[in-house]
Amino acid sequence: MRFLMFVLDDPDLAGTADANAVPWVEEAKQRRLEGDRLRPVGDATTVWPKDGGGTFVSDGPFAETKEQICGYDILECADLDEAVELAAKHPMAKLGAIELRPVWQ
Amino acid sequence: MRYMLMITDDGAERLSPAEIDATPEFTAWLRDVESRGASRVGTLLRPPAEAVTVRVRAGRTLRSDGPFAETKEHVAGVEIVECADLDEAIAIAAAHPAAGRHPIEIRPFWPFEEE
């Protein structure tokens, strides 16, 4: 099963654990197909629907949330339980959250 | 430059990947991306009801069903776009068939080798 994993950062927990993801990438090995870091929400731009049709653009994310998406990984795991186990080992599970989403193939 | 386009929806209507591929609007968007000399890789996600969120607190793994936050819209799919600059990423997002219905958030990549 393939999963897209959103890596989320909780600013209130910054510095409370080691954020280095290199050991996790080693652990995930070939189960991690790709992944990268994204610029912080301060650098987000959103294209919004406009009343009456069309779009307009504004700075900032589509939703104001405490935890914020700061990266992603694509995983290929046997099942959801294996993906949860792997996600729990990611350093940001302690410093924020990991949202696992099955890919619609 | 590389950008992630987070295509959101409110979960009301979902088309399967095959249905999306078959819509003329989506095909036209693919042609538009290609004509710019840009490229994209898309990933459609199963509905948010199938999301699982994992947090580790005080050494315990907390697993909850659903997305990380209760928001009006959720990410329905992502497009990873390689294009000239943010202006072009905005143009590509605004031309996406989902634009004008729900927000599309654009986030620049931040590779680990860049500080």
C-alpha cells in the first residue's frame, strides 16, 4: 500500500526533541520512495475561488492551524499498521504530527 | 524551481484517478503545463475519512483516525510542479481544473542541503 505522509510541525514543541530525520530515512530504506522538506507556511501562497467565478491569490496557507505541514514522504508499506509504526519513529511525531493518507491508485 | 500544489476539496464530490484523467479539463491543464516547459507529478489521495494521524507524546504512540486538523477543506491531492518561478506556479495552479472551486496552496520545496 502506498501512503503520502504529511510531516507536521508544532511550533509549541520546537526544541523539545531531536529533529534530525537522517536516522529515520535510514530506517525507512526502500519503503520511502521519495520525500522532501517544504518552505514554512510563511512562504505559502494560496489560489482561492472568487465569488462569481475565477480566482484570486493571497499569501498564507489554505487553513490556519497550530500544526503546519513542513514536509512529505511517500511510503510503500505492507499495510496501514506498518506505515503507522514507521511514522511513529519519525522525529516529527514527537515534535508535531504525521498524517498518513492512502494514495488513490 | 519546485513547488507542491496542495489541491483541496470539501469531500463532497470525489472523482477517481481514472475519471479525472478522462476529463477534458484535466487533459487541457496537462497540455498547458507541458506547453510552458514545466512538468508535474500528481498524487491523488483517498478521502480524509481514511486518514490516520500519528503523534508520539511522553514515549507513547497516539493514533487517531482522520486528518491532523478539523478544517473546512482537506488536501485531496498534491501536484509536484517543476517550473520557472512562483508566478508560473500560481498560473499553473489557477489553471488547474479544481481552481475556482476550492483553495489550492502553493509551497516551495526547501531541500535539506539549502539552509
